[in-house]
Amino acid sequence: MEGSKIPALEIGRICIKIKGRESGKKCVIVDIIDKSFVLITGPETLTGVKRRRVNVQHIKPTELSLPIKRGSSDEDIIKALEIDEKNENMKAKTTKEV
């Protein structure tokens, strides 16, 4: 069943937070800390998600990703979103039924 593959957790992958106060908001993986934790950002000015370390079980990866480097700044991520025309997609909050 090729269509049901889960996207890999990789730098630049756009995810949806499924736990915590930012639940339902989209974020981008900026760094992979270890097998259980990743560093994410919204960026906060765009989605309201602060740059923070999160458990990988608290995010759901989407099919979308950005061409960013490890540890990219929020400004670099906003530029990459503008280039890929994904700004409006990031602002939209998903339902909590993720």
C-alpha cells in the first residue's frame, strides 16, 4: 500500500502539532535532536508556534517540505515559504481531529 506511507521526519518537513496548547497549528522541523525529539518553529510570527524542542509523538508530518538547512532562522523559513508559495497554507489552522 504505497499511498499510506508516513512521511519521514526530516529537516524542512512541515508538520501539524497534535498535542499541547499549539495543537492543530502547523510547524517546520528545523533540527533533529535525537530519535525522540526534534526542534520546530512555526515561525511564531506566521503560525504562532514558538521555536522549541518537541517529542516526535506530539507532531504529525505532512507530505509538504521546505528546502531549508539545519538550524535555519525564522527569517530563512519565511523566505522559503514565500518561494514555495506555502505561506497561506501555513497560516490555516487544522481541526483538532488530527
